[in-house]
Amino acid sequence: MSIGDKAKNVVQQTVGKAEEVVGKRTDDAELTAQGEKDQTTGAARQDVEKTEDALGEE
């Protein structure tokens, strides 16, 4: 996994968390859901990248 990929995944998770918090504070269910989705997507991509690294794939 490249440093750029790691950074992109972490940024996506961080932005997702911020969206979720703002959505909850403003009672915006759509923004909350988008934030949760972004966090899940970022975490899943990190898991895939870690698996590829363990298998020696790119």
C-alpha cells in the first residue's frame, strides 16, 4: 500500500467522522448516513490494502 493510498483512506475516514458528527448535531440524517458510509468505505479500503500488502500484491 502506498503512502498516498493510506493517507487517502485516513482522510476519507476523518471526513466521514466529521460529516457524521455534524449530521447528528444538525439532525441531518442524510449527512449522518453519508459520514457513516465514508468511514466504512475508508476502513474497508484500508483492510483490502493491508491484505494485498500481506500477500505481496499491488
